[in-house]
Amino acid sequence: MTSIQKQFFITEQYANQRLDQALAGIMPEYSRSRIKAWIETGELLVNGKTWRPRDKVKGGETVTLSVQLEDETDWKAQDIPLNIVYEDDDLIVINKPVDMVVHPGAGNPDGTLVNALLHYCPALNELPRAGIVHRLDKDTTGLLVVAKTVAAHTSLVKQLQARTVHREYEAIVQGLLTTGFTVDQPIGRHPHQRTKMAVVAEGLGKPAVSHVRVIERYREHTRVRVQLETGRTHQIRVHLTYRHYPIVGDSVYGARLIIPAQATELLVQALRNFKRQALHAYQLSLSHPSTHKLMSWTAKLPQDMQNLIHLLHDDAITHQDMDY
């Protein structure tokens, strides 16, 4: 339980706005629905009196907030090792391993990144989603930033909304890309398979933009780097499949397994046994919430992707002069 006691003035820039709308602008760290609830319960007073959320402000009003804030979750803390790339008073940057779910949910009530973070830093229980502002799929590895304070959380959310957080991923895809490309296609729920996402018609999904460039070509596969402008659920996996370059090992959005002709048994088994999407959050850059300096981190590819790249590279070299 956290006690919040605040008193402040509504400035003239919010004149003629609804009270809940003005307060959402003044206190962006709290949702508008939460602010509305405080107004309706009388925990938030204007000039010492209760107001309605829809009442218009003029500017100059005194707002008093006195509330006992329940912890954001009842998720339990668990002593699970974390690979921390960077930490200060505002941020934690994690290199997430494969098989780790970010948030507890159906089928994954614990053992998640959130449970590990709450053990490592119990104060995160007071923040939305334990300070996590973006997520990675269970089987996607790599960098993820966590806010440690309300101010840092607000800053990171705003940067993500403004598309100023720079995120790059590496992936191994099926098919040969001749050049890089950009996918600017909205993503929404699959019309028939509700557990999946898909490229949908304009107006039916959220805008999504992915920039893809080639790192290395093999015989039947390509190593690519993908820069995200937006962060939609399964965005890279959906966009690459949409362009007919599914990620190796993707059991949800992937296609029939492609194995190069006359490949070694090592490569054949490596491709058949790669049971997760070959996708890694390689680089993360953002403006520090307190210093406003640009900060950047990288995380090398996990061993399973390194091994597969090595085998694909050797296969391409071995067969480069052969004619099929």
C-alpha cells in the first residue's frame, strides 16, 4: 500500500478542458480511468470540494489528492536469476533469455520476468506492470528496459509513443532477400485465429512499421536486421511472414521447413531442432529519463543462433561454386 498526498494548481493552459482530461495531462503517470475514479470517490478535491469528471476547469484551481494506492499487482516475488546489462536509479536493462515469459498470465502464473524483478527490486510493485514498458515474446531473446520510478516510466512510455526509442533485432529467415525493404502495414487480430496477429485492412489494426536490411545471405536463408518504429504484438514475425520470409523456428507464423540441398547432417538437425523463432533484440537506444543523454546497449546473439549462423555460413561457402 502506497500513500499519495499531493496539492497543486491547474494552470491556464488547461482552461476549458474537462477536469479528468486536464488532470490526465498534469499527471501522465496515472491512467485517466484511475483519475476519474479518484474524482468520483472524493479522494481528489478541487478547491476543497468534490467535482464531477466532466466539469470544466478555468485554470488556477487548487487540486488536493489524498489516496491510498494499492500495489499494482499481487504477483509474487521469486528468486530467479537476471542478466542485467545496465542499472542506475532510473532504469534496469535486461538481456532476456529464451523460454522466459515477461508477464504472469494464463498458463504462466509465475516464473516470469516480472516475478524475478519483484524479488530483485521490490519497489517495482508500485509501478504499472512492475516498470516494464515494452515486451518480448517468450522465445525471443534480448534487450528489454524496465523503469524503476514513476517519472522514468512516464518518460519511457512517452518516448515509445513518439517512436524515439531505437530498437533493432536480428533474425534468421527462410528465403533469399536480394535487398532490404520496409513494411508499413497495420497489424490486428487474425480474423479467424484469434490467438494470432496478422496484417489487416486499414482501420482494422494499429499502424506498424518495420525496416529490414540484409546482413548475410546463405543458400536458402538470410540473416537480417530489423529496426522497429512501432511495437505491435508479434510485429516482426507477422511482417516478415507477410513478405514471405518467415523466421526460422517460428511455429506460429512460420512455413514449411526449408533445408538446403545436400546440406550436412549437422545443418539438417540444427534446422529441424530449432524450436523457437530465431529472433533476438540486439540493440536498444533511448534518451535517459533524468539526464536526457542518448544511451545505447547491445547484446550479442545467443549461442543457439550463433551456432545456426555458423552452420549456414559454412554450408554456403562449401556449395558456392556448385551448380544445381
